[in-house]
Amino acid sequence: MDTLPFSQACENNKGPILEHLRRLFAQVTQVLEIGAGTGQHATWFAEHLPHLVWQATDVADNLPLLAPRCGAYRGRNLLPPAALDVCRHPWPLAVHDGVFTANSFHIMAFGAVQQFFAELGRRAGPGTVLCVYGPFNYGGRYTSDSNARFDQWLARQHPDSAIRDFEAVDALAQGAGFTLLEDNPMPANNRLIAWRRG
């Protein structure tokens, strides 16, 4: 029986996300994942995108959750998980040509999202592809009733957590030198948004 840390949300969305990453990361050699959680995404994408090297990270307190599944991975293209807090600069790891994060922006304080893009602006090279998965608002509006309820639930968990406005996040990306590539609708009223550094 599999006793590794498990997220049903990751299990549900890893397949749909992979279909986009096959295209978006086709020319990428190494991906830095921010907020890797249980490691389900890291191991799944590393297994199914064997041409690239995957680096899973999370804040230090979450490494005990991340490490077991990464440690059980038998491929050679998943690096040991590492501690990374987006608000502590400089980041302890290099930014190569791919960055991925899922279901993180609505958990972080918006100031942390700003710090995320500020560091990418300092560290990412030309051509770096950034892929972000999660719920977004557009024009200050929820895309569904379920997202509105989810946002209310987030506010009860922590006052700094909230579904982010796409326009605000895109402005941060542009400020860091990234240009929008794609904004893909995903199951359960989520999005997979990709930018490339100019």
C-alpha cells in the first residue's frame, strides 16, 4: 500500500497539466518548481518529461512532506528536494530555463507573489519559460461560483490568502521581463498560464 504523502488535487490535475507542459517545456532543459508540496507533480512530470531535469522546492518546514515521494523516484532526472522561500533573497538555487508552480499564488500573501517575480526578474535568463497553474480572477470577477466559495474559504484559513487577479499577476510578469505566451482553461475552473522571458 502506498503510504507516501498524497494530495487528491494533484492527482486530479497532473494529467491535464502534463498535456500542456509537453508543449511548453519541449525545449526546456531544467525546471525549478516552487511550492512542490507532496512531490506528486515533481515525480509525475519528471517521469513523463525525461528530457529535462526537475528541481522540486518548498519552504523548509514542508520538506518532510516533499522528501518521501521524491526519494522514492527511481529516475535520474529528479534532483534532491531543496528548501526555498520566495521571500528570502537571493534564492539558494539557480533559475535555469523553466519555472513551474501550482496552487501557490492563492496561498502566498500577494507580497510573496511580488517577491517571486522580483527574483525572477533578477535571475531568469532570456527564453526562460514560466508556467503557473491555479485559479485566477479576470476583470476583478470570479470565473465561477465555486471559485467564489473557495476564495471565501481561503480568507477563513488566512487573511493573506486569496485568488489573484490575472491582470495584477501579468503586470508583475511584464515588469520582470516576461511576455504572456498562453492562458489555458483547465478543469475545476483553474488556468495554466505561461510566460517567456524576453
